[in-house]
Amino acid sequence: MFVVNRETGEDVWPIEERPVPQGDGNIEGEVYAATQPFPTKPAPLLDQSEKPEVWALADAVSFGECSALWENLDYRGLYTPPTTEGAGTMGYPITAGGVQWGGVAFDPESQTAIVNTSHIVQSLKLYSREVYDSASRASGNESGFASQEGAPYGILLEVALNRFGMPCWEPPFGELVALDMTTGDVKWRRPVGASQQYGFFMPDSWGSPTIGGPAVTAGNIIFIGASMDAKVRAYSLETGEELWSDQVEAPSVSNPAVYKYEGRQYVAFIGGGNTILKGRGWVTISRFTLYLNKVR
């Protein structure tokens, strides 16, 4: 997170230029910057300094499939370039976040920023134009093949799952994080939402990937949908405690709207889903098949 003084444009905390991984020389025409800017505060919400831990449960039931994938994916931290070699490059977080279009909610009284994050690992591999154009393929949203028209390479993105559709990385798969913007430190963080597979809710401690952002009210309440289980929730700004939830037709992938009408305050959610988190029927993300229950 880059924090800037809105009146002067100056950085609130120092931003450092640090060396980043370079390409392996097999991608013709690619030029890599030697450094990239890194904020010194707040600390990264996901540790990208090394590969995330393999989920022992998913690895065991697949007889080491996850460990083998981890060994074959190139990852040298943030900005590891894509490659045509081996299983490709590990993407963490993936193209859908980390933090994505929902953005950050901010409470000016307590100087607290509220951020929802997805923790998802993806593999990314480049294919020469000749190989890509001759392959049988289907495109996806945040996974699958992408043609990169006009470029000498096409790309394949896949979520890092075992043969049974289990994530190969450790949960939680999504979190809500509160940051103290006077110090840049984390005030609290907690799993948000619940993942679903084969019609069943997974434990709340595993959390859910999130698409969509939070809203915060003057009454110190955070409202957010965004989760795979098609629920909308309210949390305490001070503690992160879940205060309320309700089931809607589909994941609410846009930010809640907070407004006042005839002296009463309302919060509106749009439960429309999308092709990443869909609100009804079967949803397939790479090999990860989920069933999201409809409201009766």
C-alpha cells in the first residue's frame, strides 16, 4: 500500500527502490527494470518474499502432488518474470488479488484503513505464438488461456490445485485486515467469508477468496459481501468481530452503498455474482468446482 499526503503529494512513509528478479533470457524482446518501488510501511499484507507454505492436507491426499508442483514453479519473490520453461512461474497473489477492484475503506475518525485480500496461488506460463496458435484451448476469467494478441507469446494461467480441486497452499484463502494509518501497523486481521465445494461450506477459519470491497460507517461498522458463499456481513471496526450476516442470491462483488433516506440509514448490496464468484449453479475456476446454494 502506497500512502501519500493528499495535500502535498509527499509519501507518508519512505518508499525504497529495491532490486527485483530479472528474466532468464529466453523471452525475446523482454526488458526488465533493475529496481521497483517498495513501501516501507504498511508491511505487505501477504508475505511475497518466498513461496507460500504447501497445505499439508492437500499434499497428503494427492500423494505429494502439491509439493511436486511447488518444486517445478519458479518463484523468486515479487516481480518474478514469466517464463516458457518447466511448469512456469508462480503467481502470488493472482491476477484477481490480493486487493482488487473493491479498494480500501477508510474511517477518518480512527484513521483506520480496512482492506480485504484474497490469498490464491496461480501458475503462469508463456507459450510461443506458433505453439499457442496450434493448441486446442479454452479461455477463462482470471484463469485459462489468454491470447495476448499482437504479442509473440500467449499465456496460460492456472490456479494451483491438486487433482481433487483442493488448493495447494495453506488457508486462509481470504482475510479482512484493519490498518492503523497513524502508525502503519496492523490492528487486526481475520478470515472473511467461507469457501464452498460440492455444496458444502468449508470451516470459517479457512476464509474465502474475495471479489469486491468493504464500506465503513460512522457507527464503526464494516459492511462487506465479496465472498464465495454469497453472504453479506457486518464486522466491528474496533475488534473485527462478526456482528451480522445474511444470505443473498449471489456473491456481492461490488462495494456496499451506504445512504440515508427520511432520517434512517441504509446499506444496499448488489448480489449479482460474476464469472469468478458466481451466485447460482456450478462455478468452475480452473479445476476448482464449487456449488453455491440458491436462496429459497
